[in-house]
Amino acid sequence: MPIGLVGRKVGMTRIFTDEGGTQPVTVLDVSDNRVTQIKSAENDGYASVQVAFGKRRASRVNKALAGHLAKAGVEAGHTLREFRARAEDLADLKVGARIGVEIFKVGQKVDVQGITIGKGFAGVIKRHHFSSNRASHGNSISHNKPGSTGQNQSPARVFPGKRMAGHLGDVRRTILNLEVVRVDAERQLLLVKGSVPGASGRDVVVRPAVKVAKPVVRAAKAAAPKAAAQPAKPATPAPQPDAKKN
């Protein structure tokens, strides 16, 4: 699998197409991805590349990580991410080098992973899209309640996974098959079509799509054979009236 990049969600905007329409896009800043380690199948059992993104003060880095980064000659970052790849994909990479946005191209499908916006404690209507109860005819302060959740005497318990009120958001989610609309190599920006999980300023991971949908090609239906022409029946001569005898 080709490697990906760690970036930051800048926000959403729109761009104009050549046809004059507008396209909503999300701007991702994937600059300053530093290679901190390259793993090989001979030494580590598998091939991968580890990158650092962002910045972190030296006082916030423990001694083990500080030694690891000093060996690679890389500045500490607030995020370390490892990407599995084939050995041939890592042949041109070196420890301490930087990976830029040039590894992506316009029209390519990518998967973007991020942490969704946290919404705190939410009820079942907001969290699971339940319908509210009746607001009249004897309903007393239970308009937005989930209703009964228990069982009968058997099994006399609530099954795990029951949809109830709880913490909404703040989970890791991946959006598949987003299209790269524009690649800004000068500012190291990536513009992808559509929305990306997470708030502006949060970290995201961009990698080539792994489940690219193949276009459905439908074979043209064969024309139905025409019915064989039936030979024309000979016309039946009209009966001639008998000549009257004199």
C-alpha cells in the first residue's frame, strides 16, 4: 500500500470549476511530514515508514523519544504516525527527509481519518435519531425519554449494545473515497471534495484509498432476433359464377 501523510484540517471553502459551477472542498495542510524511521522486513519483520508532524517543546519529550528523534536528526512533533508499505515504495525515502504533498495527484481517491466533533452527553433522540413521545393525552414529563429498555423475567437483563443516551461524538472516523480536487505544492495544501470528520485545526490522516469502487460496465443487450419471414400464401382465386345455359 502506498504511504500517506499526516495533516491538519484548515477548514472548508469552495472552488470554481471550468464549467462555471462551484465545488465544496476541504483544505488540508499536510506540510512538514518528517521521516523519523524506516522499517524493513529484514530488521523489523515488515516494511513501514514513521513520520512526525507538527511541533512539540523539548521539555514535553521524554528521554526515550528524544533519543529516537535525535538519532534521526528530526525535530520533535506532536504526532507520530506509521504507514505500512511495500519495500519498493520506501526505496527513495531516507531518515530525516520530508514527504510532500506531491505524492498525491488530482483526481486520485483518498481515505481521510479524523476525530469527530464531541457533542457531550446526548439523549437518544439526538444520538440515535429516536422519535419523541406524544406531548398530550396523559404524557407527563416523558416526551423525550427512550421508553422501556428491560426484558421479561427471562432474560431479566438489558442486552449489551442497547441504544441509550450517552457520549456523542469524539470518536475516530474514516471517510472513504474522497476525490483530490487540487494539489497546492507551493503551500503544501491538499483540497479534497466533500467534508472531513473533525473540527478545524484537528489532525487528520490522508492515505490512498483502499476500496476504490470500480465503474460498473454493463454489456449492451443483444438485439432480439427478428421473426423469420413467413412465405406469403398464394392468393385464393375468387370463385367464378357458373355460366347460365341457354
